[in-house]
Amino acid sequence: MQTYGNPDVTYDYWAGNASVTNRSGRFIASHAAHTGMIAFGAGSNTLFELSRFDPSLPMGDQGLIFLPHLASIGIGFDEAGVWTGAGVLTIAIVHLILSMVYGAGGLMHAIYFPDDMQKSSVAQARKFKLEWDNPDNQTFILGHHLILFGIACAWFVEWARIHGIYDPAIGAVRQVNYNLDLSMIWERQVNFLTIDSLEDVMGGHAFLAFVEIIGGCFHAIAGSTKWEDKRLGSYDKLKGAGLLSAEGILSFSLAGIGWMAIVASFWVSQNTTVFPVEFYGEPLNRAFVVAPAFVDSIDYSNGIAPLGHSGRCWTANFHYIAGFFALQGHLWHALRAMGFNFKDIGAKLRSAPST
């Protein structure tokens, strides 16, 4: 992390990223613990929403977030296609159990296992050490991430094909085969807000699964020490030489997360195929209050929706705000990774001549 030339720099308690900069074991511990927190949040909030769900009212009028996501992928319906909440309780409990498993894994990596994977007695574990300016090390880790993402996409495609997902056009769960039309997938990059075909949605996921798995295999092999004499090209500035660092990679991650969150906010605010009206409420209007925001197009104040907002409104605004701040974090850390000293700003302002 940027130390501004101070070899004995110390960080406050809130600068959590600094404590894992060169300690890959602690980095994994943080990842595992964070995953546990997410799993706990998903499980506990699903139980909370299930406890207050009123089956006599439309789901979209109740300001829910987790139940609509489950319903939209075909979970909670009986064989007749009627929402009963079947299986929702099981999914919530499984997430709570997994949160404890992930939490235990985080504690074990933080307390029991080595703080740096290079100290591990397991040869395979040592391959996942952190060498921020080593392109082979970084591309090896990136490759494994991409493969797992690709498997998750393929899993979703197979779930829709075998189990089925909710289709608002017919008001029921149906099996969906993917439409692997490359021209359609290319076009959907710019008009995804109006997508109205679940086959197209699954086609995009199938294509993404293929690209991520192939790309992951390429990166994992290219970063392997067994292929050093067959490396493609040289490590130059175009490929990040001099920019790869803990802070630089953090900035890349924040950029990706921020962009995905903002895209998701616009998608959930308008699309009614992937986010059905019966589960999320009516599409939103865009407005400028204190800052750009999404507002409900109908009045939910007379229902049981929390604070009178639909689940679509909550989801869209949260993603937009989180994405906005993630992009600010990207700019901050990217500038620091390039050597910009923010402390110079105050000094230059104090030394500026007054007029």
C-alpha cells in the first residue's frame, strides 16, 4: 500500500486492507470471513422476510428483496405453480450453516494457518502466495477465479434448463433452454434494459460461462511456473508493469464491482422479465432529490412495504449508491497506486499565495 516514503508507517484500526497487503494467509482469512457475513445476511434476511410475508397480498407490494429473488428463479412454488414458500426455509437454514463454516474457516486462517501462504507446508497452497508485481502469480490466481465464475454461470444455465425459472409472460415456472445467438448477445450489451426473452438471458449466461472457463484455463496455465519458457509476450507497461500492486489491484476490483452495481441498478429499475412486477413491484422513475435516485412510479404507502417503498426501489437505489462509492474508491486507490500523494494537496493549498 502507498506509504509515501515512510518505511515505518503504521495504520489505524479501520485501514483493514493494509493488514493483509503482503500476508496471503490473512487475505484468505478476510475473504472467508466476508463470505460468512454475506451468507449470514442472506439466510437471516430470508427468514425475516418469510416471517412477515402475507400470502394474501401481492409479493411486489410488500417491499421484499430476498423472497423475490428466490421466486424469480423458480424456488417456493408447488407442482401446480402456486407460491407456497416451499424450500425457502431450507435455503435460509443452509445459508446460516454455511456462514458458520465460512466464519470458522476465516478464524482458522487468521489464527491457526500461516499468515503467508509461502510458509505453508503444502506445495499446492504455496502457489497462491501474493506477489503483487509478479504477473505470473497474479494471472494464476485470476485464472482460478474465472473458472469458478464460469462454473457458477453454467450451473445457473443448467438450473433454468432442468428445473425451470419463473416466466412473467405466462405467470408460471417453466424450463428455459439457452439461445446461443452471438449477434443477439453482442446487441444485448446496449439494450439489456428491454430484454424480454428468458432464452436470451440464458444464452448470455451460457456464453459467459464458456468465455470465463476458457479464459480461466488460459490464465491458470499461463501463470503456472511449469510454463515459464512458453510465456506469451513480455511483461511491459501495457500489461501493467510498474502498476501492479496491492493498491492497484484493489482499485481494479472496486472498478469492476462499482460498474456492475450501477448496471444492476438500472436493470432492476426497468426490466420486468428478469425482475417480474408481481415480485418486485412496478418499474421505477428516475429523479434527482439530493442526488440521482430511483423512485416508485405508484404509491406503496398504504401497503405493508417498509417505509412505503417497493423491493425494486430498495434494490435499485442500494446498488446505485454502493456502485457510486465503489467507483470513488477506485479513483482514490488507482491514483495512490500511480504514486499520487494526497497529502501534498493540503500542503500546496496552505502554501498557495493569498489574493
